[in-house]
Amino acid sequence: MNDNLQIDASVLDKPNKILLIGNPNVGKSVFFTELTGIYAVSSNFAGTTVNFLEGRFSVGGEEYTLIDVPGTYSFVPTSEAEAVASSFVTSGARAAICVLDASNLERNLTLALELQKYNIPTVYALNLMDVAERFGLTVNSRMLAQELGAPVVETVAVKRKGFAELISELERVLTIGNSKPVSCAGCPSVCSTQRNEHDDIWSEAKEIARRVCVKKTAAPSFIDKLGENMMKPMPGLPIALLVMALTIGVVMGGGRALRAFLLLPLVNNIIVPFFRNIFTALLPEGMLLNILIGDFGVFVISFEWILALIFPYVLLFYVAFTFLEDTGYLPRLSVLFDNIMRKLGVQGGSTMNIIMGYGCAVPAIIGSRAATSRKERLIITMVICFAIPCISQTGALISLLSGYAWWMMPAMMLFSLVLFAAVTLVAGKVIKGNVDPLLIEIPNLLIPNPKAYFRKLATRMRHFLKDAEVPMMVAIVIAAVLSESGILDAIAVYAQPLVSGWLGLPAEAVTALILGIVRREMSVAPLLALNLTPLQAFVGGAVSLMYLPCLSVFAILAKEFKVRIAATIAFSTIVLALFMGGVINHAVLLFI
């Protein structure tokens, strides 16, 4: 397990803490958001929430700290998430809200029974009741409360059903401590007020589920059949290709349209002239004025690059990704491509982290903690660093390459896939260890709740602007200072044999190599201002794709794998990027 997940004792020792506990994919994050008002990104697949969240909320006029414990199947630690969950329950709490999935009750009850051993006053939220009904399942919540000896509240979290009763029961439990067996009046005679103790907790959970659940004979719904078929080669592969094509179309086509018809006119005709007029009136001509509004002026390229170049593609990527995530499609994609991924040396579950990498490398690398072996984590991380462009970088590449020919961006995507396969195969041979078989929970296929979907989308965009805007602005200031001070020209002279001789790029392209250290997309953006040939544009894009991960990625690599590995990956990406860029340049020149 990763020692980086040690928890501050001050969190464990909080006097008024309430734990929010449950398996992955039961809707805990929705409960956390609704109860505390703090949005937690909830994903419809396991492995994305390894750390915990905390927020404040009031019950009965008293303020408590609600801890969203990582989703876990057991308090006996076999993974990093389970280690964190175990630390919280062993530290004790005023109370716990244990969220159960009504459509998979037997599996959830094993955790509920384990929780009872810690003597924490508990209220059980029987969530996803609407999904259970869709499967023809009826759960007798009164009988389940009797079996567990604690209140059970039926909920549909995304529709906020049952929250008032849940708060009421939580207040009662906080007042009286451990809850007493509730009255079973009206329950079927099979109900027993005293549950037999079993050595096998799974057998006990199975028996309780058998007593409280009634399965009606019902034909599977269309959405359930679709969810099953998505994991079969036919029609799963055609569906996957269609989904990918639609996603690429939305991101690339929609991004270009949004950029051309709205954002570029807004920037060029309104925003930039506004700031240019202000600074021209206030400042005399000179270096300072050029740094602010010159060709590389902060108040020129900051809007051109961040708003018009990057923002539309980031927005539409998260529109598509969040939708696929909330439907539960991504785990099905992992199962579908497991055989292919196995041949490359990793298991299908890695697909989810790689797809996350197309959004941002940092959460994708953090999410790889869900991998069951260090070897798999390292392979995933190396693939993300060497071959997967983040969405900001992808947006810049689309803007750069699409201006030359329609096929250049697909060619870059194909190059990325070849690089992905090569890095995976080589890393699998070099890194010692094993890759475990795919073991993944397949959530229900759902139609996303509009409120939850748009809230998650807004939060992701807010996080992107918060996390990316400052580093991008730093890169832009560096570009402006280097350009106006003459330092850039001096560096270009020394770098000319590499940049112009080997890569075949203009000497000014050295700016891209410098700024790419700060942010990955900044290794592409400066190339847009140069009059490049199609070959130069492709070479510049290829170098950017493989080039040094930005400072944020380097920092997370150092945190997750130590500085030595982070430095090795960073150095290797630089060498490979510059080597392959030159190879592409000279190989093409041989044939033209």
C-alpha cells in the first residue's frame, strides 16, 4: 500500500465526526453533497475516490463534521482505499451513515455486518430504490431494519428522496446512541428479531438478503439489455466505435465551431482591443507596454490561448466525458477491451485511467492507485506521460493541425495510439512484477440525473480554471518577458542545431520547448504564431505529444513514486520527444 495515504491524526480525532460509509458506486458522494453543500465529484465506477472528503453540517442544532470515507468492500485492508476506511472506523465516531445499494443488497450487507462490530451508532440509507424496482426487486426495509437492529431509510439520492427521514433518524441515533431493534409489526412471520451469529459473514448477508428481498419475474428492460450487450464483442465493438466517433465529433467539431463563431470574434474584436486601448492610453511605448499588449503581450495571448484556443475543447470534452461516466459506460468499455489490453501487458481496468488522462494527467495518475500492483500503476503512468495528451493540449493540437489538412489530426491520433502500444509493451517488459486479472464492479447503466450531471460539469470546469489558469498565466508572462527582453533570441541561437537542424523547426519554436515545461498545452500554442509548413506543424505536434510532463504532473509523479522515478520519466520523455521528432522530420524529407 502507498504510504502517501496516511491520515492526519487531527482528522481521526475530531470529536464530532460522522462517517459516510458504503461500497463504491452506491451514491455516497451525492449524500455528501446534499448534506454539506460541498460538491464531491461522484463517478459511476470504482477506484476514483481514494482520498476522503470532509464537510460541516448541522443535525438537531448541533454542528458535525461529515467524513466521506472512500468506497470500500471491507474494513480488512487489502487496498489503499480500504486502509483509509479502516482507519476511520477504528478511530470511532459519533455516528455513521451506511449507504446500501438496494439493487445489490447481498454484496452491500457484508460491509454493513462488518460495521456492526465497531459499535458505532448507525443509520442505513437503502439507496437506489428506483433501480431495484426496475430490476423487479422489492426490499422490505422494515424487516431489514429489524435484521440489522438499526434504522433503515429508503432513499433515491439523486432525487433527494428520503433525506428528511434520514436526518430525522440520524438525530435520534445521535441522541440515544446505539439504536435498539425496531418494531417488526406487520413484517412477515419469517422475520426474526434476533439475528443468528454466523462464522461466515457472506452466508449471513446472503441469508438476510433472501429474507428481506422479493424478486418479481420481469423481462429485462431495454436499458438493462443494452448494458449487457455493451460488454459483448457484438454489438459492443460497433457501439464503442460509435461512441468514440460521436465523442470526437462533439469535442473536435463542436470545439472548432465554438472557437470560430463565438470565442475568436469575442477575443479579437472586443476583449483585446479593450485592453489595448486602456494600456495605450496609460503607458508610454516601451518594453512594459509590449509585455502587456505586444505580439506576446500578457493581455493578448492570455485571451487568445486560454479562452479562444483551449477553453472550448476542455468544455466539450468534459461534457462528453461526464455523460459517459454518469451512465456507467466506462467500466463496460474496460471489460470490452480487456483482451486487447491484456495483450499489451495491462488489464482492461486501466482503460478508465487512460481515458481520464485525456482530461488531465494529474487525476489519472492519482486514480491509478486503484491498480492492484505497482507494475500496473507504473505502466499506466508512463503511458499517460508519453502518449496521452491532456484535453488542453489536444485542443491546441486540433487548432494547430486542422488548419493544414483534415487528415493531420487523425494522423496524430494514430501516432498517439502506436506510441501508446509501444510504451505499454516496452514498460511491461522492463518493469518487474505482475499485472493481476481484471476484477471490476459493473454499475447499473443509468440515464444521468440532469441536476447532478450539470453540477458535476460545472465543478469540473471550475476546478480546471482554478488549477490551470495560474500556471498558464505564468507561462504567458514568461513568454512575454523572454520575447521582449531579447533572451529568447539568445536562447534560439544556441538551440538552433537542435531546433532547426534536427527537428526542422524555425528557431522561434524554442519558445514552445521552454513553455511546455510549465504547461503541456504551452508546448503547442506558440507554434500557432509561426508560419509553419505541414511537416513542421506535424513534427511540432509530435514533439509536444511526447514532451516533458508539465510541472503539475512532475509534482504528482514525485509524490506518488518519489523524485527518482519522476526525474527518470521526465528525462525519458524529453529524449524520446526530441529523438522521434527528428526521425519524423528526416524520414519524411527523404521522400519529398
